[in-house]
Amino acid sequence: MTRPGLSVLHEGILEGRRAFGNVMKYLLMGTSSNFGNMFSMAAASLFIPFLPMLPPQILLNNFLYDLAQVTIPTDNVDPEFVRKPHRWDIRGIRNFMVTVGPVSSLFDFLTFGVLLALFRASEPAFHTGWFIESLATQTLVLFVIRTAGNPLRSRPSRPLTVTVLAVAALGVVLPFTPIAAPLGFVRVPAAFFAFLAAAVVLYLATVEIVKRRVLRTALTAG
């Protein structure tokens, strides 16, 4: 504020808009993911004779999921977003949550079906498979949600890219580490990872289609 001229005020305004944009990313990702996971857990409990995921596994999943998001404040914000002021749009956040959340649940249900019908998964294998799929989809989807435009053209910050990819990779390798057994994880068939790769790609593409209808309004309402 001691610098001469009004340029410092302009820079402060732009920085505030960037901060607002990154806060919106966190809210949209968090609300939609939590809504989807809650719905998946509740629905699965009605149809399978065991807990879909054990409490320690849920806590670990949430911890790693939050860890992937700690670098959101470093993320780049689209120039189109920074050009004009914005205001809170609770309706847009709600609409995004109730639209993208069920998409997440749909792919959870697909994973449930594949684990039980195709792989004949035991209870520990079911827990492991859903843990991996849940963590991979809900972290990698940030690359889609973080921009109202084309995610292939909007480059995330390096710290965000590192944390998201690292957490997703950790979820994949965790069942093969010495701490897997105490957490209730077991090794899953190699074919499951082929399904996982296809499911993640299809999920991200589906969210991108849905996002084009609802995210632009949620992020640019002003």
C-alpha cells in the first residue's frame, strides 16, 4: 500500500479474484464428491451384506483426498475468470453438487457390479477395489473441475499436478505395501486395473460433459 500509483490496487483486485476462483474449485469438488460418496455408501449398504468400506479405510480415503487438495491455492486461474468480478452463487454450487455427485455414484455402482459379478471379490477385495476407484476418481476429477473451459488447454499449477497424481498413485500401490494388511487391504487382480483405467477415463469425460452445463454458471455468475 506504500507503493505510488494505483497499480497495487489493481494487482490486489486480480489476486482476490484468483483466490475466489480457487476457493470455488475447492467447494465444487468437495461438495460434489462428498455428496456422491454419501449416496454410494448409503445405497451400497442396502444391497451388500457387509460394510462397503471399513471406518479406518474411509478415514484414510478422506485424509488422502484432502491431501491432494492442499495445493489448490497455488493453482492457475483462467484469465477469463479473472477479467471480471464475481459473487457467491449458492444455487450454482448446489446445482453442481446434485448433478455431478450422482455421476460419481453411478461409477461407484459400476465398480461394485464389476467387483462382485466379474471378479467375485471377497469382502477385503471389495473394500480394496472401491478404495482405489473412489480415491482415483475423486482426486483426478479436479483436473476437470478446476476450469470452466477445456481441461486440456487450461494448465494446472505444478504443485497441484504433483499432489493429485501422487495421491492417486498412492491409492493404487497401497494394497501392495506392508501396511496393507493392518488397513484391511488385499491385492486385487491385475485385470481390475484395466477396468480402473477405462472407468476413470470415462468418468472424467462424463463429468466434462456435465460440467459444461452447470460449472460455467457456478463459476462465472456475477
